[in-house]
Amino acid sequence: MSTQSFSEQEKIRREKLQKLKEAGIDPYPAALFPVSHFSADIKDRFTEENKEAFAQVCVAGRIMSINDKGKVFFIKIQDKQGLIQLYVKRDELCPGEDKSFWENVVKHGLDLGDFIGVTGFVFITKTGETSIHTQTLTLLAKSLKPLPVVKRDEEGNVFDEVTDPEFKYRQRYVDLVINPSVKETFIKRTKLINSIRDFLNANGALEVDTPVLQSIPGGAAARPFKTHHNALDVPFYMRIANELYLKRLVVGGFDWVYEFSRNFRNEGMDRTHNPEFTVLEFYVAYKDYFWMMETTEQLLEKAAMDVNGTTDVQMGEKTISFKAPYARVSIYDAIKEHTGHDVSTLDEDGLRAVCGELNIHVDKTMGKGKLIDEIFGAKCEAHYVQPTFIIDYPVEMSPLTKKHRSKPGLVERFELMVNGKEIANAYSELNDPVEQRERFEEQAKLLERGDEEAMYIDYDFLRALEYGMPPTSGIGFGIDRLVMLLTNQPSIQDVLFFPQMRPEKMD
């Protein structure tokens, strides 16, 4: 059994906790606290002319500063909208002879980080600050760990924001308290998802759920996480994509389905990759990838406006415009432009030679499609800062995609590149069950060569296609990367509440 060690501050707080209990004060009361107003609403709306509307307010929040003036305390609390000042006077809080509540709670019991609730009336101090003249005060939760010290000006602006990633990502709950701008990032994330959902619903799409645990890790080229289902005594995989299940629903008669899915890929971690991430996928019957490009432009224009009020977003020093239309460039043209090599007619050996000339590391498990993908990723991606559709991929790169109607050897696929990274991937979906089986069999050969990202054969999906799937277009959006763009965040960890990290050694 481990023994927990406390800092001096933590010891003092625990002593205060014990004294509160001895004084008959419950530091964690269970009673309802009926909040009626919030900080920003009060500060924005209160005037001397309408003060009767604020003659009795009830607010609650976390203590962020305490200014002890003897028989008067100025306390600032933080609620979901921001900071507001409390004016707490001993003889008004404890009007009788008994001042024990003042001594036990206000004077000697409160610390930064504690949650309190107060009732009172709103007024403006001599220094011009809208405040609450406190009439009752309730301790709602005692904080036993001190918050990191962060300096703010009178408007609450932060001057020494805590930026250590190890602290921010591991203790996000504290990061949200002391860095107000962090909360805004996640509010915008929700706005983005709501905007997309509104767009899809308004156009007649149906939101659905598909399995997270799958017997076949299908729908993408990725290395899966593997687990075991005890009741069935069979291996299962964490979802790497929901594509094949959504297309089953198109077979079943749903013309437009979508899902915001949590996907899991047992691969590397960097500034744009996390093993657990959010993807939006939707599939629409009787459409193709040309229609999908136009729809993508409409969706992203709306999302940017809904989140930021403009189609222009700032990403570091770059200004990126989501205003339609977006450029369209074939993947072969992109490679030729940025490497000088025309790889459109090369076989696997030729592609390996090009990779060697370009100093791109490859291995024997990589087939033709993977080699082309490596060349594009290493030498071309970074050049596409403004939204650009990279179109018309070779068939070897796209085992679930319909062959191009007019360009032999290619498929009707696009990836949307923004700020040098893929944001979306879309196809005219392959609906020929015989050809799909052949494509899966080619992927199986790559698995045998050791390519852990090659696709498995999903026989049930093949059976579904044999019942007939109408012409369909589908797309997957990387929601986390899209949030990064719309909130000017350089790392995917900054747009995830709780990114994966190595286990922490805890006392």
C-alpha cells in the first residue's frame, strides 16, 4: 500500500478541511444550489437604471482571487462565462453577535480553487467594477490541491499562461480552469460538429450508429487495436473506420447516412495523429465524387462561418480561405510538379527507384499504391496550404473505389488537402461485388507480405454488395484536424480533451 505525500500547501488545506468539519461546516454539501445568473450576463446587462432586476441574484463558481481587507473581502469567482467580483462584508454576512461563520469559513477556511455560492445584489464599486454585494455565502466544495499561479489583469487577461504540454494534456481539468482560452477551443469544436450536423440534417441525411467492436477491421488501410470478446471467445478489433457498415445501410435502403465515429488506429503519434480520433463519414446514394466535391465546399464554407463568422481562418502566420471553389489537381500531376518525375506509367520497381532517388525510405512490404502514397506524402502534401482537391488516384491506392469512367488505371477518388494535411477522403464507391472481391484479394496478398495496414477481406460486406448497392458517393472528414484549422491550434493534442499519453506514475 503506497503512502501519499503532500506538499506544505496541501497539508495546510487538509488542516483547514478538518477544522471546517469540527466547526460543523460540511465542505461538500449535497443540497441543491439554485444558480440564477452568470458573470458575463451580469456585467453586460447591469446598469444603475435597471438595478432592480438584479436586486437578488444567486451565483456560484470557483475562487480565483482573494483580497483580504480585514472585515471586508473582495473575492473573484470564475463560472462558465468568466470572472465576477464579490464584495463580502463581515457584519452583513454575520449581522448578529455570532461571527463564527466569518472566522471559520471566510477568514480561515477559504482558498483559491474552492467552489462557493453566494446570494446578494449587484452594484458598481467606487472603482467602477460591477460586483455582487454578498448577503449569504455557502462553501460548495473544498479544493485540496492549489491551482498553479496565473497572473491576470483587471479584465481577466492572462499574462503567464501555463504552457507545459505534459501538464496541460495530463491534467486538462486544471488547464481548463487556469487557461480560459482553452475552453474556447472546445466550445468551437462543439460548434463545428453542430454546424455539420445541421447541414446534413437539413439535407435529409440520417444520423446512425455502427459497431465500435468489429470482427473485421475494415474500411481503411490502418493497423488496428486487437482485443478479445470473452462471451463469444473470439478476437475483435477496435473500429478503424465505419465505412463498410454505413455502406451496408445504403444497401438496406437508406439513401443518405452519416456518423460521427470514434476510430482507433494502432499507429504512431505526432502533431496531427492520435491513436483515438473522431471522423465524420457520410454516404449518399445516386451521387458521385464530383457531387461530393461541391457538397464538401458548401459544408466547409458553412462550418467556417458558423464557428468563426468568416470563411478565412488564421493558422499560424497563414490565412486559409474556405470560400468555394477549391482547386482540383490530379495526384500524378502533383507528383510531377513537385518532384519532376512522371510516375503514371511506372511499375513497382520503377517506383522504388524513384523513392531511392528522392531519399524516401520504403520497405519490401509496400506495394505500388503504398509507394505512390509515400512519394506524395513526402514531397507534395506540404505545398497545398489552401483547400485543394487531389483527385484521380491509381487503382492500387484505393481498394474500395470505383474505376474512373474515362481514365484507365485510375479511380474516382479525392483527398482534400488543407495546410499540408489531408482533411477529407472521398470516393465514387465501388459497388461491383465481383471487382470488390478481386480488390480485397489483392489486399490479402499485401497482408501476406507483411503490410499491417492492408485491408482484410470482409466476406459479409461482399455478400451485402451482391444484393446490390446503388451508385453511391462517400466521404470521411478528420474532425480533429478540421478543429485545429478553425481554432488555430498547431497540435492535435490541443483539440482533444484527453489525448493519449504514457501512463503516469501515481503515489
